[in-house]
Amino acid sequence: MTLSESVKSCLNKYTTWKGRASRSEYWYFGLFNMLFAIAAIVVIGIVGSVIHLGILTVLLYLVYLVASLGLVLPGIAVTIRRLHDTDHSGWWIWIALVPLLGAILLLVWYCTKGTTGPNKFGDDPLQSPEQVFS
């Protein structure tokens, strides 16, 4: 899955809590979020310091805030689908509240290859339709 396919998939399934997400879908969406934040900060910084337009800077901050809030649900949904791919319930996302240990455990699961073939959360996202029928 490419970066653009991942972003399209995550935004199309922005509140889909069922199913599975491959590692590439999860990590590319994370990369998109990071690149979006960096680009927004750079643009806001340039407008704020070079052009010196205070009201435009505030408007850009508001646009960035709204867009960031709009990416929260797709981020949570793809995270839950990623946990499903490793055969874990989406409720395990709450382990992140345990300092250090929770983040390490989730990182390991996010990096782990998903279950081969179908599991209780759905079909393998990496399995092509030709492999299903053969």
C-alpha cells in the first residue's frame, strides 16, 4: 500500500472500527499526519514571521486545529484496525495509559506482522482475492 492509498483508505474508513489494517496502512497514515503537521507549522511560521500578517496567522492556526481534529477519528480507527490485524481487541489501545510499558507494548504490536489469513476480526488485508479462491 502506498502513502496515498493509505490516506484514502483511512479517510474513507474514518469511523470504521471493524476489520483489519496492514502495517503499511497504519504507518503511512502516521507519516501523513507527521508531514501534515510539519508542513502546517512551516507555513504558519513563514506567514507569522516573514509576512507579519497577524490575522492570517491566527486563521491558519484555526484551519490547522480543525484539520488536526478531523484526523483524530481516522487515526484512532486505523489504530484499532491495526490491533485487530495482530489479533488483539481494540480495547487494548487503553494500555497506552500505562506509563512506558503501555507504549512499548503497543509499539511492538504495531510493528508485528498481522495474522496470516482470516482471524476473528476479518480477512487478511494483505491477501489478494486470487489467493482466497485458490
